[in-house]
Amino acid sequence: MVRYVYDFTDGGRELAGLLGGKGANLAEMTRLGLPVPPGFTLTTEACRAFLTTGAEPDGLAHEVSAHLAEMEQAAGRRLGQRDDPLLVSVRSGARFSMPGMMETILDVGLHDDSVAGLAEVSGSERFAWDSYRRLVQMFGSTVMGVDASLFEEALERLKQLRGAPDNVHLDAADLSGLVETYKKLIRRETGEEFPQSPAHQLQRAVLAVFASWNSERARLYRRREHIPDDLGTAVNVQRMVFGNLGSDSGSGVAFTRDPATGRRGLYGDYLPDAQGEDVVAGIRNTVPLAELEHLDPHSYGQLREHMRTLEQHYRDLCDIEFTIERGKLWMLQTRVGKRTAEAAFTIAAALADEGLISADEALARVSGEGLARLMFPRFDASATGDPLARGLPASPGAAVGTAVFDSAEAVRRHASGEAVVLVRQETDPDDLPGMVAARAVLTSRGGKTSHAAVVARGMGKVCVCGAEDLVVDTEGRRLTTGDGTVVEEGTVLSVDGSAGTVYAGAVPLVDSAVMRRLETGTAENATEASDAVVSGITRALNRADAVRRLEVRANADTPEDAARARRFGAQGIGLCRTEHMFLGERRQLVERMILAETDTDRDCALDALLPLQRQDFTGILKAMDGLPVTIRLLDPPLHEFLPDRLDLATGVAATEARGEVPDAHDVALLDAVNRMHEENPMLGLRGVRLGLVVPGLVAMQVRALAEAVVERVRAGGDPRAEIMVPLVGDVAEFRLVRAEVHRVLAEVSAASGAPVSCPVGTMIELPRAALTAGRIAEVAEFFSFGTNDLTQTTWGFSRDDVEAAFFSAYLDKGIFTDSPFETIDHEGVGRLVEIAVAEGRAARPALETGVCGEHGGDPESVHFFHRAGLDYVSCSPFRVPVARLEAGRAVL
Ligand code: PEP
Ligand code: MG
């Protein structure tokens, strides 16, 4: 028989899939002997069964009763017992943390009779009625489906009536009146009574938590975080402990290290006389955890001890939630804590130094995505001026956008392409769509563990929270700063999540200091990018370099980019797009080549291009001396070098309409553009096809390269050029171009007296090339997968159009979880890569294989290419450190 319920004393961290993260960690803390209030966990399997059938699974109720009975026996009182009620919390807890996305119901077991008992034993009527008020409110909205704002409004009305600035100023009579109001509200909205039976409350609360797995916001969060939809959540039922029983009680959140910087030392927020939810909601401002040392030294000492135990046991940064009930410390939750990218590198290196983890584990704990984030630009410190406001630096980075004051507006403006900053007093899970849409989040309340901070950090969004001087007027859609400046919706703000500052207007961005230091290896700006982070990054990269099998090259078309890529650790150039050398002033020469009516005209244009192209190649070969440089022959449709067809036609027509004679050159150009016009240029005359139909083009490019090689050899260099043919679909195309390449190489060798030999290979960008890879490899010395085109041609998605046209709908419908242009589609495009590698190597065992599409710098794709057995990935210079890191992580 399936077992659906586990006591906290039964489980452990290894059961996280079944018990969810929270349940498994509660069991682990119980096993470690830490003070955890007793309880039990209903498994994710029970949730899945419920979600599939819509009914409570058989046997679940029975198991719950049995575990509850044990809990009651140990406590010596029953759930909801009149004179001394046992109360429980009912909380969600999925395998992967989804902060605030699902439901929680506290104080289950209270009813009209037991509220008096609670008042009696706690010695506080106010506390008892406040607890009951919380239950009716949470149960009413979460379980019974009453609009939560109706409860909020009733509470606000009462506070106004009493002139109470805060809930704390409402007395027991007020709160008992409020309970009546809430109950009436529930009756009016649902036609049902608030249930008085504790068992009934518990059962309904559990099912509501299960159902909340599929709430809109939970689905949205999962999609964003790539959490599978079919995992389900566990539910934890735990004896309530109370942090709101007076000044010797309270609740807090703590981290074993600073999750923003990674610095050592206990760190967190504490709120006296409050329940845990109050801390996270940011409703009242918390005090730093260090204050607890003065408020309750005994509990503080114990807390430090427990946190040391946890960090040693988990061998990682842990975060915890705790409550102190009348001087007694209770641990309510722990998990391996989320952290910023900066902190991840610092902590991994520190834990390795402390001997808690190995160098490989340290590498596994950082990520290319985090590194990429640290390499993003920052605000130019010399251009910031005085900040408009200061708050807590909750999630680092710099973002500029227009201020908006609610989630819906953020979503609306984002959809029309505007960058926005979401400004709220505090956020709650309903703000999630707005947070997803915003570049940055700014709140006036709440600590670094508030909802806004935790969620923004998880998303890698910039966030400043607790900017207390700001008065945020959501209704009026404006904010007022400490000095009275009013900022209306639509005003541009610059938010610095690393410093916790907010500026009016758009502050210019500069390169990140981490990036500069990685590139230059200097200590410049050491304060901005702390030494600890840079040293953590360097150590992770060194380890990755030591273990990785994949080489990392760069896509670079200029000597400057090549040199920069090399400083970032590139081991060569995997793709030099020669078309980028034909832009600017050289466009006219290309135009002459295209418009040439005779061979002589064309040769003339090509002759003019030759020295320029040679100079480009010489510079790049010099910058990459001793390392491979893969030069791709011209690829794009030629009309990309000509003026826009419509502009030309309009210009000529306008001249004619004025009765004037249009310029002969314009007419010739228009004629050529019309002749070359293609409905689907990406599937037209481009790639190898150009080389086959435009006489002299391949020869000019190869000659320029060969002469550059000779020049470099004569200068004492070590040039390692490779020639790559784009968009090949059939081996016959490749053979013809290769013959031409060899002819020119031989000519240059003969003329210069220096033998020039370059490997000649092909890009694999068409399904037909992948499927006939064995034949192509008989003549091609290397393959480079152009996964941009290969994705385009495999899916039949125009790479220039589809992302804006319908990808968001495809992502919403779950057809894919990432754009296949960003992360390689394993099943389709990836399969073609695997086939081509296998068949290519079968034909030519020494075949070199690499990838040079955008996927070469995408962390997940790098892992795929490692598994597919490629020799290298090639990506933009800035992504080189990211690819190095991920290529190392792929081995672990
Ligand atoms: C590719 O198609 O993946 C590629 C690298 O070539 P381009 O992006 O220049 O078409
Ligand atoms: Mg391509």
C-alpha cells in the first residue's frame, strides 16, 4: 500500500522528492536533534494523486488522523481542544523552493469555543482573537475562495474607525468584532459558514494547499524557473508555535553567511512580537539579527550554535526561519539558501578553503549564468549625482526604466517594449507578473529577506528594498521622496541594486569591474568588485580549465575582438564572419563587384577588396598567433550589401514624378536590387552557393588569407588559419569550392615560395548536411555546427521573425521552455548534431568538430555539446569565461 504521510521523525533530506524541500529539511533538522515543533508531511505523491483525480486519495484521511493522534498524544491535548487547543500550521513545500507561490494556513484548530481556551492558556485575549482573525482571513481567502482584498478592506476600515495606525493598536474586542465581520463576509460571498470542526478545517486546508500547486502564479513561477509542472507539492502539518506572545517572543530569518556578498557571519532580520509571515511580508520593519543578542542573549547563543551545526552538516550556506515563543527558540525551516552570483563565487571558494568541500564541488556550485550576470555593465559612478532614495541593496546590478506602480501596468508597458521599474510599498506573490516584466523592483518597506528581495534575487532582477524615506502612493501612481520630490508614473529611474541607490533619469552604464578585472587581470576598482569575488571566479575558472575536455574559441571578426577574446581565455577563433569586413566604406567596393557587367569590372572591384581583406586577416592572425583562426567564406545574400529596395524605388519614383531624370547609378542599382530580390533570402543565394556562382569571390578571399599567412610567417609569426565553407548541403558543393581553395593556395605558395596549407572544412547548417555528414567528411577536414541556421532550417523557424511573432505563445503553451535559438533543442537539432558527429567521425576519425552558433555560449547547450563529444564551442568574446566555466562543470 502507498504511504502518503511521514512524521518528521521518519524522514530526511534524501527524501526531498517525496517530502518536498521544506518537509525533508524539517525531518533532517529533527534528526540532528534541533528544536523543531513536531509535525508530519503529506507527500508529493498524495498531491499528484489528488491533482489527477480531483479527489482525496484513498487512505490519506486515515493516515492523517493516525499521525495527528500521535501528535495530540505527545502534546497532551487535542486539535482545537476547547480549554487548551493544539493548533497547527498547514504549509506547502515543493521539491524546489517556490517562495510565496503556494498557500499557507496558520492557526488551524481555532473556532468559536477554543478561542477562549487559547486566551486563557496564553494569558492574552488579544493574542487569541488575533490568531482567530488570521485563521478566518487566510482560510476564507485561500480555502473558501473569497477575494483577499475584501478582508484587507474590512481591516483597514476598522483601523480607520479606531484611528489605529497599526494592527497592534487594535484590542481584543476590536479583533473579535473583526472575526464576526469576516465570518459574515464569508457567508455573503460563499453561502457557507466558516467551518467550526478542527478536523474539517485541517482536511480542507490540506486540499487547498495541494490545489495551489496549479494556481496561476505558481505556474508562471515554474515556467520561469524551469520547474516541471508534474512534481506536485508536499504539505507540512506542524504544531504552531507563537512569536507574537509579547516582547519575549518574536520571529526571524537568518543566513549562515551574507547571501548578497557571501561574507562570513550570521546575518538576518528579526521582528519582536511577530509571526514569521510578518517578517517575510515586510509589513513592519525588522531589526538586524545582531540586535537579538541584546534582546534575548540565550536564544541568540542557541541560534548561532544551531546555525553552525546546519552549515557544517549541509556544507553550504543555509537559511533558516525561526520563532522564539516566550524565550524558547524553535527552528521552523532550513534550506540551502539562495544567493547572488557574487556570493556564490565567494562562498564556494571560502568553503573549499575551510575544507568543507572539494575544488570540484566548489566548481559545481557556481554557474556560467551567474558569471554572465557579474559581467553585465554597471552605472557610471562619475555620472550618478545625489541619489533620489536609498534602500537596501537586495539584488545586484543596474537597471534603467520608467516607474510604474502596479503589476498590471508593468506587464502592459513591458509588452509594448518599454523598460520599467516596478515600485511598490512591498510586493506579494500577486506582483509576480509585474516583477517578471520589470527591469528592477523598488520597495519602500521590508528587509533583505522580504518577498521582493527573495524573489528578485532568485530571478536575477535588480532590487532595492526598504527605501523607507519613500512614500509610495499606489492609488495616485506616484512616490514622494524624503525631501518632498514627487515622482509620477512614467518618470525614468535608475536603480542600483548593488549599492541600494535610486537615481532620477537614465544614468549611463559602464563595463562591470569584474569583467574588466577578468580581462586585464589587474586590481583596478578593487573596492567595486571585491577581491573575494574575483578570486572566487578565477579559482573556479582555473579548476574548470583543468578538468574540461571542450576547448573554447571565440567568434570574432576584428583584431580588437580577437585580442579581447584571447585575454578572456579563448583558445582560438571558431568563426570569423568575413561579411563584417565588407561594411562601412567598403560597401561601395562590394556594390561595384555586384553591379559589374564584365569580368574586367568585377576583377577590378575584387582587386580593390583584396588588400583590405588581407590587412584584416593579418591583424586577426597576429592577435591569435599560435592559435587556430577559422575564416568563413562570405555567407549572406549579396543584396544585404546594397541599399534598401523600397528606399531606392521611392527615391527614383520621386525624381521621375518631379519630371527629372533619375541618377543613372541609382537606376542601375535599383535594377540590380530588383533582379536579386528574393522572397526568402535566408534560403536563397547565400553561403556556398555564392562562392559557386559569383566568379572570383572565393579566390579573392582565399588569396587574401593565404597572403596574410605568408606575411605573418615572414614576420616570424605562427599563423594557424583554417578555411570554412558556409551552408553546404551536398558534398558536391563542398568539393567544388575546396578545389578552388586548393588551387589558390597552391598559386600563392608557388608565387611566394612559402608553402601555405590550411585545413578546409564546412559548416553544418542544413539538415541535409547533417544527414549526409559521412560523405561530406570524406573531403572536409572539420565540421563546425552553425546551430543558428541549423535551428532555423530544422524547425522551419525564420530566425529573424519568429521570436517576436509567436515565441511567447509557444512558451506559454509549454511547447518549449526555452527559445531553441538560445538553448539547443536536444531532441531535434541536437539529434542532427549527434548523427553528423557519429557519421563524420566514422568516415574520418580525426575529424575536428565544433559549434559556432549562439548556443556555443549558452550554459545548458555547452553541457549538451560536451556530451555530444564535440572538440570545441565558439562564442562571443564576452561569453568565453562563461563557456570555459560551463565546459568544466559539464565534466563533473
Ligand atoms: C550559424 O548559423 O549558426 C552561424 C554561426 O552562422 P550565422 O549566424 O552567421 O548564419
Ligand atoms: Mg549560419
